[in-house]
Amino acid sequence: MSPRPEPTSRFAPILVIGYGNEQRGDDAVGALVARAVATWELPDVQVISVHQLTPELAHTLAEARAVLFIDAACCAGEADFTVQAITGLAGHEVGGHGGDPRALLALADALYQRRPPAWWLTIPAERFAFGAELSPTACRGMLLSLRFLRDLIHSLRSEPCTRSD
Amino acid sequence: MGQRIVIDPVSRIEGHAKISIELDDAGEVRDARFHITEFRGFEAFCVGRPLWEMPGITSRICGICPVSHLLASAKAGDQILAVAIPPAAAKLRRLMNLGQIIQSHALSFFHLSAPDLLLGLDSDPARRNLFGLIAAEPELARGGIRLRQFGQELIAALGGRKIHPAWAVPGGVRAGLHPEQRRELQARIPEATAIARDALERFKALLAQYDEESRVFGNFPTMFLGLVGADGEWEHYDGSIRIVDGAGAIVADGLDPASYQTFIGEAVEPWSYLKFPYYLPAGYPNGVYRVGPLARLNLCTHFGTPLADAELREYRQRGGGTVNGSFFYHYARLIEILAAIERIAQLLDDPELGATRLRAEAGINRLEGVGVSEAPRGTLFHHYRVDEHGLITYVNLLIATGQNNLAMNRAVAQIARHYIHGPQIPEAMLNRVEAGIRAFDPCLSCSTHAAGTMPLHITLHAADGTVLDEVLR
């Protein structure tokens, strides 16, 4: 029998997952934000920087106290970045190339009956060419979102654990 | 009036493709094609890049099998440096490739194909997915997640990250395996073995239910191509090329992978971006061959590990010796997972793995190199030419899914001919033509992620192009 994730506790990590293709310009911004957060070396924050969301992340996610997904967003409007609490659990496919955190949360819920509170931070993206540098828009979104994330993580670390399972 | 059915896109495969089926005036299948609609262009834009960057660049070809490209590219680099890499580096590369085989095969079986196999090909499409599988078989689904996690964590332990580790380099590898990570991986072997054996038992119990699919899912004699070890043992990283025919007779053996252009030709068709490799002496399109798990099990004499060897004997009894039915790709994949776990256990016990000499230092000593390894889906060739400064002047990539291209097209036609007789398009055919393709586990490699689902879109065309019917789900 496969071991299940440990029940979430106040010591469970806050999970930050940044994802995107680091060779395709602004698509990298989520992964780059995650790497920047990792350099803060916060003791109860687990940071994962990945090319794409893959099914096995559901296990890690189920052990977390809270989850922050960071992604690039095409055609995202005027805002420097957008944050939304993820409330719905859409039953999307979690295949090899799926990029929807709601699908991963739904998978964790279905597999382990765990659904940590989650937020989805998206940064506007304009350039997706191979080898392209970050656009000024994505750079600005990255810097401002890092400030926001520092505050959000600080407030989550101060809060008692909130379980939803 | 002839009709044309288009399935676009094909779902639960890695990448984007569509299938078109042409009907004749009598409503019988005239032809069927599996179209690859993506264009990647890696071979073109790598020209001018330094050789040293190639493992990092080409591993981006795919987020599912980056390790395969990383290793084949590093091996092509070894050839250009003209070095024999340190033995520990070769073992570490093998270890990573085995982790890759496990995680990729686990994704293919547990997440992409198990919903069809365990819930039934005629079950409600709205439930025939991973979530439906979890509801019906939660322990199996959790086991699949754990197996994938095991493979990914092995890759991350070596390469520092799960996807696109820039770890293997021309001449060796950048770092070894930390003793603590080695112990952690060793501790997970029993669980991984139990999951793989359980999945095998479940699959074998299902085989009788899928007798018809076993007969019509790409079941025809072709040649099979892949690497084998010196004594014919199952091989995934080195060795020489063996080719057998559909009856198991050796067509060619001991071929140097670096001379692949002397025995593999590459045809193109105007309706697909994917090349059509073929066995050169047999010509095009007669030189159809298959690669991947089915081929590797047909080519090898044995695995060299006890559990996998016992499974191989039973597999050959069930399949009748050399197995031509592509439905058995699933079965072969599960046996390879078990073999990979056993080999990982052996390697983790090898004291040489802790050696500190991991990289041969050299400059550009040859202007051409070919790196070959077995990717989860089959034999992968990276062929580079460089100038005297090590800048790339030519790249040719021969990818496993491409080598299965001719066989996949024949499989689609075989399934369509079996299920379509007349102007009606049976639902059973639509499910099965996709499942037939999925048995090959084609990897068409999206280069960037995309939010949302990949729906099945089918349109029915008359010969004059008029849309007669359209189905979205």
C-alpha cells in the first residue's frame, strides 16, 4: 500500500511552486520567481521550480499547509500581476503538459483527501521566443510580485495552520 | 461519395496530433493517417551554438523525457571529445536513465492509459480519465503517483532538479550521488517493486478482456530495432543495434549506432511534420520497424535481473514468442519498470558509484559525433557536426516516436478498417483509434505548457470538403 502524506500540521511547509519553460522568454517568469524565493531560505517554506505541473506534485502538495502557484499569463491585462485564491477544483486532466493548478489541487483532493488553501499568482507575459530575455513587463511583474510574496508568506507563517481536509 | 473523418486533437498523448480517416464510396476505410501538427525546429536553431550547450538545449525538447535527450546529447559530445568517460560517470548516467524510464512509463500506464484499460474503452468518456480511475481504483492511482515520484526524485537527486537537469555533459557528469540521497532511494526500492508487481498482476488479469484489441491494435509483423548488450541482454544506455523481424529472426546485429545512416533512411511526407524513418535496405515504406518497450523485449535474450526475467518468460508465453501486437506495449512497459527498479537497486549497491572522478577533460578532437541511448519510447539518436571551435554546424535528431511513425499509421488504419463498415462512425472506433495510438505512447512534445483541457474534436467531411458531422467532447 502506498504511504499517504502526513496529516497537515502547523509545522507543515508553505509550498511555493513556480513553473514555466525557462528557454521561452517570459514563460520562465514563474520559475524565476520561485528561484528568487528559494534564496530567502525561509525554514518552513518549500520552493519548487519546475518546467510544468506534473501529477506526482499532488503528493507534495497534499503535505503542505498552503500553496502558492506562480505562472506567466498571456494577455493578462494592465495589472503588474494578479493573485486569485483558488476555490474551485476543476476536474481537468493532469497530463504531461497540463498547466492548471486547479487540476493538481483536484488530484491531491481525489487521491489524498487533502486540499490546502491555495493562491495562483500570474504575471503578464509578452515574449515567448526561444532564448528571449524577460520583457520589461515580465521583469516589473516579477519584482513587484516578489515584494507581495514576501508579505504573503510572512503572514501565512504567522497564522495557525488552516486545514481544509 | 467518399468521406473523411478527422479526430483533432488526439487526447492523452504527449503533444498535439490529429487523425484523419478516408472512406471510399462504399463506406469502407480507404486510408488513415496520423498527422503531427507541431513544428519544433530544434535541428535548425541549434546550428551555431557551442557543443557544450547542446545537452542543456536539447533536453528542452520535452518536459517528459528531457533526460533521454540530455544523455544522448552528452554521448554525442563524448564522441566529439573522443573520450571514454569515467566508469562511475557512466553508471550514474545509467542510473538517471533508469529513473527516467520509470517516471515516463508510469505516466504512460497509470495516468494516460489505465483509465481506458481499467474503466473500459466503452465507459463514459466524461469519467474515463485519471479522476475516474482514482474513484474506481484509488490504491492503483496512488501507486502510480508514487512510482513517478520515485523516478523523478532519483533524477532530482542526481541532477539537482526533476525536469531539465543540466547534469550530464560531454565527458561525464557534473556531480555524484550524495550518500544520504542514496540511502533514501534504497529505502524506497521495496515499495516501488511492490507497486510495479501489483500493476503487472492487474494488467495480466485484464488481458483476456482485451482479446479483440490485442488482435487489432497495430498487430502486424514489422521489424524491431533497439540496443542490446554484448550478450544480447536488455540494454538502455549503450551496446550495439540489433534488428529482428516479426518472427524474431535476426535481420542485423552488432551494428554500430554511430553508423545509423547506413541502415536507417528518413522519408518525409507533405501531411506531417514528423519524419518517417525506415530500415534502409528494405526501402520506403516497406522498411517499417518499431522501437520502444515492445521492440526491446523482442530483441533481448534476457534482462539479467530475477523478477524481470520471470516476467519476460511469462510475457513471451502469453504473446507467442516475438510479440507483434502493439497492445502489448503496455505490458512491456510494466516489465521494464520492474527491470529498471531492479537495476537501480543493483547500481545503488555498487561501491564505484561513490567515486569522485566523474568527468574526462578534453577539447574538440573530432568534428562529428553520434550519441545513442534508449529513451522510454525507443532508440534515440543525436548526431552533431562541429567546427574546430566546437560550434555546431549540423544536427540530426532521430527520435523514437518518429521511428514508430510508419507503424502508428498502419495501426490507425488497421483499427479503422476493423470497426468502420458503412457511413456510420461507431463510438467504439473513436475510442479505440485513440487508445491504439496511445499504446505507442507517442511523445510529440509541447514546448510550453498551456492551461485548459485537450478536447476530442471529430469532424466528418464529404469528398468535396463539406462538413457532414462534428462532435466535440
